[in-house]
Amino acid sequence: MYRYEPVSRQDCVVDNLCASCGTANARAARFCSNCGSSLAVACPACGAANEPEDRFCGACGAALQSA
């Protein structure tokens, strides 16, 4: 018999794509496993590193440009 096990959203989403080469990377990765490029998005206002899926800077609140 099959047992239902809930899956978290993080396990289903593959959105940590490298902007340089398009490789899918582990959610916790900071650099691309294929080309070594940084996966962080720099804030245009203050330069702070943000996650690729962030829409606003966690340090200053400025809007982040979408890729």
C-alpha cells in the first residue's frame, strides 16, 4: 500500500538557474556548479546580495530588477 508523504514547495521548485549558463543548481548553492558564476542577485541601490527569487532587497528594500 502506498503511503502519502507531503512534499515541501522547496523540493518541487527548480528556480536557482544560473543567469550565465542556464544550469539548474541546488537551492542552497551560492555559485553555479557548471560555470562558477555567482547565483546571488546584487541590489542596484546598495549592492547587497539577494536570493535569485527575491523581488526586493533584504538590506534596503529597493526593488530588484527581474532577469
